[in-house]
Amino acid sequence: MAIPDYQSLMLPLLKIISDGKEITFRDAVESLAKEFDVSEEERKELLPSGQSPVFDNRVGWARTYLKKSGLLESPRRGTLKITDKGLKILSQKPENINVKFLKQFPEFVEFQTPKRDSVGQETIYEEETHTPEELLDDSYQRIRRALALELLSKVMNLPPSFFERLVIELLVKMGYGGSIQDAGKAIGKTGDEGIDGTIKEDKLGLDIIYVQAKRWQTGNVVGRPEIHKFVGALAGQGAKKGIFITTSSFSKEALDYTPKNETKIVLIDGEKLAQLMIDYDLGVSLVNKYEIKRIDGDYFGEE
């Protein structure tokens, strides 16, 4: 029997955890392998990169899509559990669950929505009209977006103290604060599910940046009043530079707000935070690396 595609695995995966109990991802893979009669030889088949089994990878993507739709969750690392929404869907006895089926859920549509270009047009790549490089880039961006959403989910499920340490480590990786020890001494005032403090702008400490971070749930938008208070706090500290980090998002009024004095502030929302974590290898690890090469004209003496 051929290895099933990831969409064919969605409904069976949801049924496996329909009893409401928490199971490990590895147990789910084994159960699905038995259900689809995947042979040992097929289980050993790897992706072209040679880094991951095809079957395990497809189960992983089925899990990701179901999570982004809110049908299952991961209470702990490497575990799966059905949600109330997932149980409701199963009670409707669907014949199958695929990408088309999942588009009824707003959170899944948001996950799948392509980024818009500079003129507001969606970028959608199709094999018939786009080059392999464009298709590869599109796939890369989708994988990156899925990872970013997963990172935010992890951060929100961990204690506020973890978020405090995460912000410190990210700023240091970006070149601020000198060392973790220096940053740890500078930032330490625990606030409303976040931190408030100062950090060196550079390793020599030539200037100081005021930092405020709020670990807020998605939908709890940071408005202009919060930014205005932050600017006031900067003035009270005699500071002119600040970074406001949140796991949620900023309102349009907050984004449009510009202090009338010389104060400069940078706003980092949850999506940007996750992207920075990916860029600076914080909380993520390298799985595969692909290189795109072209002919070296100089080597062949071409003009």
C-alpha cells in the first residue's frame, strides 16, 4: 500500500485521539502506520533531504493543520489531545477532513493566507505558471509561518518568567545588553505578565534602552494608551529610546502614534517576535538546509 498523503491522515489522526486522552505524537504515528498498513520498508522511506521519514513527516503536517484549525492541541511537548471543537466535528461524522474542509475555520484561513505584496496583492504560486525557485520560496515561507505560530503558542503556554528570560536572550542575540549576565542585572522588574527595565544599546553601554514586554493573549490588542504610558515612563527615566514587545498585536492608533519629543520607540508584536526568534535561532533548531546554485560563468570563461 502506498504511503497516504497528509490530508488522508487528518481524520484518522483525529479519531485516534477521540477518547479525549493525551497521547504522544510517536504513539499516534505508530497507530496510523498500523491502520494504513504501512510496511517497514515504506516507514524507512526518507524525504529527498534524507533527514526525515516521509510517513512521519506527513503525520506531522496533518497534526499541524489540525492544530491550526483548533481541532487538536499539544498540552505538553510531543503530545496530542483533541479539543472540544474537534469532538464537535467528529460528532458530525465527516466523510473526510482535508484542506478544503478546514477552510471553514477562521484561524486556519488566517494561517493559510498568503502574505500580500507592496501593493496589497496576494502572492499565490502555482506550478503551471511559476518557476521552481518561486515554488520553493513559497513553501519555505509557509513552513516559516507555521513555525512562527507554533513558537507563539509555546510561549503563551509557559510561565511569565520564561517570557522574561526569552526577551532577555533575544535582545542579547540581537546585539543588545552585552552579555546575558549584564542583561539579567539590568532587567528584573516583574510587571503585568511581562518585564520593565533597561538594557544596554551596545556591548560598551554607550546608551540605554528602556524595555517593556507584555505577554498578552491573541486578541488582547495593545492600544495607543499603553504606548502613551510607555513614552511617559521613558520621560520619567530620562530615556529617549524604547522597545515595546508584546505577544499579541498593536492597534492602528498605537502603530500610528509618534511622540512629539525626541523619543524613539520600536514596537514588536507577536508575529515579529516569532520571526526574530527564528532569525536569531532562539527556541528553534536547524533541520534541513537547501542551497540554490547556478552556473559560474567566470569558471567557463563566459562574458
